Amino acid sequence: MADTAAGNDFEEAARQAASALGRIAEWSMPAPRWRAVAAAVEAVGQSWRAGDGERLRLAAARLALAGPRLVATRHEDDPLVPAPAEVHERSNVLITEILNRSRSSAPGSGAVGEDGADCADDSDDDEDGGGA
């Protein structure tokens, strides 16, 4: 039962992370603020690869806090720019990874997917591509 709860927590954290990552394309901020977003995106990626739901949840929250602020700051006169290409690309890659994998096939789990097929790397198929 605890494993199921942990799996559900991880999946919820993954959904939150994907949602936060998806908002990046809509953001425009002063250029210096994008450094914090890039660091938060990297934290999401590390947490995802580690399969750590709590770290993933915290990284998603960090990403949300790094985004545009509703209150004007001293950077108010700085021009607003969209996400740098590297941040946009990295966030898209992570969104794709998160949405294409269930918790059972998240990094480090080595489990079986919903359809019963092994979700592990298929690189060990026969050379002729025919499988077993």
C-alpha cells in the first residue's frame, strides 16, 4: 500500500512539474531572471531522473517561483524577453519525457508498464530488429 501511495505521489509531482514546465513558453521576463528559471529546470530534470517525488515537487515549486512576478520590481524597466532557446528546449524535452513515461517506467524503477510490456531500454533487441 505504501508503494502505491508513493507511486501516486510521484505521478502527482510529475504532473505538477510538467504543468510548470509547460508555462515557460508563455513567460516573458527580464533577461537576468532567466538564470533562475534555467537552474530550476535543471533541478526538475535531476529530480525526475532520480525518481524522487518529493524533490520533484520542490523543484516544480521552485520553477513556479522563478517565473514572472505579479508585483513590479526594480527590473521593471528592463525589456521583457521570451525564454532563451536552451531553456525552452530543455523544458520541452523534460515535458516529453514526463508525459511519455508512467511512474512505473520512470528512471530507476525498472518496472513493467500498464500494458504489461517491459518499459526498460529496448537496446538489447536482436540485431535483426526482430526481438525475441
